[in-house]
Amino acid sequence: MGTVHYLKPHHAAPMAQHAAPVIVTAHGFTLGNAFVAWQAVAEIRAWKCDRVKAEEAFIGFFVGDGCIAVSEACIGFVDLEAAMTAAFPGTVRWRSAVMLPVCERNETVLYRRC
């Protein structure tokens, strides 16, 4: 089961389990009761967190005053990544931006609405 954080600007809480998968639609994605429309996204950030056995990457979608952060381990993440890079082509190399150096958060802004 993947990790999902509902948070205010990028202060990730400790691991929180969420049973809902990410479901991509033509206009955005849903995660549980939350719907994120691509047109409402003001900023997209990526970062990683060190876990006991491995590092875990996250993508945070900032809408209004909040953020929905989705772990790469979340069910449906592959579809979300494909849809995100199609809607926001500048995000295509997000993994290379957060992977090195190891053991660092490496938070990066992938997209910001002007």
C-alpha cells in the first residue's frame, strides 16, 4: 500500500497509510475523496524521504492553501506520473532531480503557475 500525505505546504507528516488508489481522469486525478484538476494546480514539487530500507519519492500537487502529496509506492502512481508529464511536460525528468545526492531530501519545484 502506498503512502499519501494530505498536508499544508510541504511539511510531510510521518508515514500515513491510505487505502485509496490514485485514479487518473481526463481532467486530473482523484485520491480518496479529493479531486485535483490539472487546471487548478498552482505548483508541483518532488522530493524524497529516507526510510529504514529505502528512499521513497513523493510528488506534491499544490492547490489553493493545501497540498496532496503522493508516494511513488501508491497504487496508480505510474498512471499519475504519465498523466502529469503529459499535462506538464517540464516535469518529465522529475526523478533525476530528486535522486542524487542520496540521503538528502532534494526538494525541487517542477512546475509553478506564473
